[in-house]
Amino acid sequence: MTPITGRTRFMAILADPIHHVMTPPLINALCQGRGQDAVMVPMHVRAEALAQVVQGLRGIESFDGFIATVPHKTAMPALCDALTDEAVQVGAVNVVRRTPDGRLVGGLLDGKGFVAGLREHGIEPAGLRVYIAGAGGAGSAIAFALATAGAKALTIANRNAERARELIARLARVHPALDLALGGPDASGHGLVVNGTSLGLRPDDPLPLDASRLHPSQIVAEIIMQPPETALMAAARARGCRVHPGLPMLTSQIALMAAFMRGETAEAGGPP
Ligand SMILES: NC(=O)c1ccc[n+]([C@@H]2O[C@H](COP(=O)([O-])OP(=O)(O)OC[C@H]3O[C@@H](n4cnc5c(N)ncnc54)[C@H](OP(=O)(O)O)[C@@H]3O)[C@@H](O)[C@H]2O)c1
């Protein structure tokens, strides 16, 4: 690893718990590969300390920005000075750029990362009818990104149906021509089926949808990264479906996050 010197720029990831985060080695390898004198460090920050920590980070001149993950994503918009469209639409922030004058610009790259991950594996969502289980932070970000990517129709299913209805209403305001529907557990009739819930993390979790209704013509995409093969993925494979795992959503975000924090994208308050 390149030695850390007085000239090294730094970035952080804020989470609670922190031990499981996968981003620092990926960002550090990216910076090293590009010859950039920059490093990302993990910061274990509890929810009650978030505002104080974020305020302190504004004053560090060698600080480029940070990733916010569980449980901080929905608390971050109120702590930023400006937000990207995605962050406003979903009401969450997972990446923050500190501008040279100490302002904080919040963005949300979960949805863009998911779509980029699909495309990197040869799956083009434009024109597809998509079923999404989950209307939480990740499900909402994925829904907006798929709509922007040109999906033909979105069906949203969620345990809390009111949350799904609210997401559909928000999507309809931004994408009035999109074919939107409230779904149940049957995902048939959709070319792409997405698990956007947290179901699958634990071995005793129920499936997020009725796998007996899956058809070999469908692609089933997961967002859960651990375990790498969820019960839904195994069930979808058994039904003859093509399966797309959860990890590409993160790995595809790495370059996007680094560019955002370093101000290399216009939306991050940096040069166009
Ligand atoms: N691969 C990646 O890069 C990546 C990125 C971000 C997040 N994730 C993963 O995405 C998952 C969800 O994150 P999030 O931020 O969207 O969380 P969230 O906002 O808390 O939403 C959780 C979602 O899961 C549903 N859910 C939870 N327990 C359920 C149960 N027992 N039965 C039915 N539905 C249930 C919730 O439904 P209700 O609304 O009914 O509660 C909601 O739709 C996390 O596990 C995280 O690891 C992965």
C-alpha cells in the first residue's frame, strides 16, 4: 500500500455496526490502481453521534467525503447542504462529497449501482417489465433507477402495502408515463424479478415472493450479498431462471462513489 503522508487525502465510511463493511478495501484498491494518494478508513459512528461527527468532518481540509450506510442513510439528507435528484426522490443518502469550502453534497448511488451491475453482466433493463419485492430504501432506489433506465413497467410488492403505494405515487410524479402497479407475491409476467427486501440475510427468513410461480424465461436479481447464494437464488435456479447475485450492486458502485467523493462528477459539486 502507498504510504500515508501529509499530502494524503482521506475518505470514510460511517456505519453501526462497522465490522462487516466491504467498501474500504475496494475503494483503496481503486485509488492505488489509479495512483491517487487517497485512503478510505472505517468509522464506527452510532446514530446519536452522527450529527456531531458530520459537523466535525466539515472542518477537515484534507477530507473528500464519506459513505453512509446502515443505519445512517435516511438521517443524512437533513445533515447535507445540497442533494442530488436521486437522494431527494428516495429521501436517503449513501455518499457525501465535502466541497473545498466545507459544504456537504449528498447523493444516493444504490439504484445506479444496481442498474450498472445488471448491465455489466449483460442484462439490459430498458423495455423490461420489472417486479420489485421491497419498498424500503434499497427497493425505492432501485425502482427509481430502473424507471430512469427505461423499464417498461414496474410492479412493487411490499409486506407493508401502504409503503408500496406511497412509492408508486412518488414514481408516478417523476415518471408519469410509466406503467405502475401494486403487486402481491406472484411475480409471473415480468422479465426481471428483483428482491429489494432484507429477506435472505438470515437462514430462517421466508422467501420474499412465491417462487413456485417463477418461469425459466425470467431473470431473478438479488440485492442480498451475504450469503452469496440466498434461498431465493437457489429456488429460482431450481425453476430454471437466470440468477443475478447481490454483490455487483456494490462493486459497480465503487467507481461511482469514488468519483462522487472526489468531485469528479458535476452532480457532486465538482467540475463537470
Ligand atoms: N447489494 C448492495 O449493494 C446493497 C445496497 C443497499 C442495501 N442492500 C441490502 O438491502 C437490504 C434492504 O436494505 P434497505 O436499506 O432497503 O432496508 P429498509 O429500508 O429497512 O427496507 C427493508 C425492506 O425489507 C422488507 N422486510 C424486512 N423484513 C421483512 C419481513 N420479515 N417480511 C417481509 N418483508 C420484510 C421491508 O418491508 P416493510 O416495509 O413491510 O417493513 C422493506 O421493504 C439490506 O439487507 C441490505 O443488506 C444491499
